[in-house]
Amino acid sequence: SAPYLEALPSHLEEAMPFLEGLRPRVRCQAAFAPTLQTTIARYEGAELVIDDTTAPGVVIEAADGSVMVDNTLTGRLARVEACVAIELLRELVDARP
């Protein structure tokens, strides 16, 4: 969607500080590359890798494999899944008569 496409550069910006100086490779689908190129260009040594097997979003990896950040939609949802489940349970418990 257009809002997700607009958010992708901020998702990349969120992850890049963890890979500074590590020659990060940014993997994404070809459809997302034009949206991300300007952001990637701001990071010295960063490389764009087109990988249409990557889920929607970006996966950023250090060239030496020491750090990997999965900022795909699937990865982001997986990280908040437990918090959402706890909140839903809390709402259900609080709503009991």
C-alpha cells in the first residue's frame, strides 16, 4: 500500500545505526528499491541488493554477517506479537463482568 511504501525509508533509518561501519547490505524486493535508494546512499559503504524472495520491507545485514536486522512487515509483526497478545488478554480480563 502507499502508506507502507512511504514508511519504508523510516524503517531503514531505524535499523541502519546498528550497522554503521559494517558495510551493510540492504535486501529488498525490486518494487521497493526506488523508494529506498536515497536513504541507502546516505550511509557510507551501504549496498542495495535486490532480492524478490525477501518479504515486503527490508533486511539489513552486515557484510561480515555479524548483525542482521529483519525490518520486513513479517519481522516487525513477529516482534510485537507477544505484546499485542498480552494487551488483548488484559482487555478481555478487564471486560469481564
